[in-house]
Amino acid sequence: MRDYNVESIDTRKTTLEWRLLEKYAVRVGCGKNHRHDLGDSVLIKDNHIVAAGGIKPAVDLAHRHSHHLLRIEVEVETLEQVEEPLEAGAEVIMLDNMSPALLAEGLRASASKPSWKPSEA
């Protein structure tokens, strides 16, 4: 994964009463924790994109209605969606439920965009 400057991130969804232990296990295994709770960042999912009328309007709304320290993340499910969050000013793009081949293609596409900056988190 170093060749692509990406990280393996866990999900916020954990087993009841086991969150801290499961988050710790991810870190011990060289992964990173995504979010500990819903207040850690703004995550724009497919239903938010539909409700807002598209990725750019959803990102604009998130920027307008959240404080300056929250990262805006957009979950995309297709390669066609990768460019939009970059242009809209999202800090994180989550490539959701993609095969390894599609992930690699999405990473190549996003890395070639001048607005893309790797996460320092």
C-alpha cells in the first residue's frame, strides 16, 4: 500500500461493548482507526448525495454547516464518482466496496488530479 500512499482504515461499526478493544486490535495490526463516533467527521454517503442533489452540493452543505476542524469525507462506489469530491473540496474520499483492481484504478485516477493531497492523518 505504500506505493499508493494509502492506509487501511477500520469501520466505526464495532461489536457492542468491544469497541475499544477492536479499535486497539486494528492499530496493533498496523491499521488506522477511522472514527470513534459520529462526531469525529462529516461522512457523506450515497443517501446524502441523493438528498443534496449531487456530490458537490452535499460537500458545499457540509462545509457550510460544520465547524472548520471537521474533515469532510465522501463515500463513492464507482470510479466515475472519484473526481467530483476532489473538485468539491472534500478532504477524504472513501472507495467503498470495490475490488482490488477497481481500488488500484481509483487510486491512480485520484493521484493524477492536481487537487488531490494525501492524508497526513
